[in-house]
Amino acid sequence: MAAPKEKTLNDLFEDTLKDIFYAEKQIVKNLPKMAKAAQSPALKAGFEKHLAETEVHVERLEQVFVLLGKTPRGKTCDAILGILEEGKSIMEEFKGTVALDAGLAAAAQAVEHYEIARYGTLKTWANQLGLTEAVTLFETTLQEEIATDMALSEVAKAEANVKAA
């Protein structure tokens, strides 16, 4: 019996790339639901803006797959499914209440923090693997995710949390 193939950083990189590709596609499906549920015009607009950005994030990930000579393909990401499920629960349990927007903002930030962690890791690994063009793509997306997280914090602090209290 042959020994199992040694796994490398490249294997881990590709696996994580498939993970975030799947995650971003799930986020694209869920953001319209969150925008529809949001009561605050600022939060609704934030979700709609991030939907457009997330569609570009998917395109950037497709570019990275092409750089690797691979077909863009996702791999089920249980982490994002769990985070999105929490968001759905908040939409159901807090529908029509003053706390809904605060809950939606918090759920969206959990998504952002997951993405920030993944893109930061992928950028570091791409750099280690000498994938300069991928590093640039990941850095651009990472900065957009950080900006979205900060915008969600502002909406939460300025209105959603205040209204919920």
C-alpha cells in the first residue's frame, strides 16, 4: 500500500480558496434576504452595497483559480453555513422588533470577520507561494471586507443598537 501523498501549503491554499469561493457564493444568496429584512435605510443600503462588492469578490476568486490553472469550484464551508444560519434565526426570532437591525448588523459582522480571517490567510499564503497577482487580488478584497465591517459598526453604534436599547 502506497503512503499517502504529502500535503503542502499549496494544497492547503487551494482547499481554502475553494472554501471561501463557496462561502462568497452563499453570501451572495443571503445578502438580499438580509437587506429585505433590515428596517434601517442605512443598514439596507449597506447590505445592497456589499452585495455588489461580494459579486466582485467572487469574480476575483475566479481570477485566482485561473492564475492557478484550475476551474473555479467551491467546497462546502460548514463555518459560513453556521454563521448564515444564525443570521436567519435572528431574522425569524426578532422580526418586527426594535432589536432586529442590531441583530442583523451583528450577524453580518460575524460573516465579515470570517471573510477577513480567510482573506488575510490566503494573502499570506499567496505571498509565500510567490503568487504576486493573487496577493494583490486578496489585498483588495481584504480592504473592502474591513471597510464593510467598520461601516456595519458605525450603523450599529449610531442607530441600530440605540434603537434596540
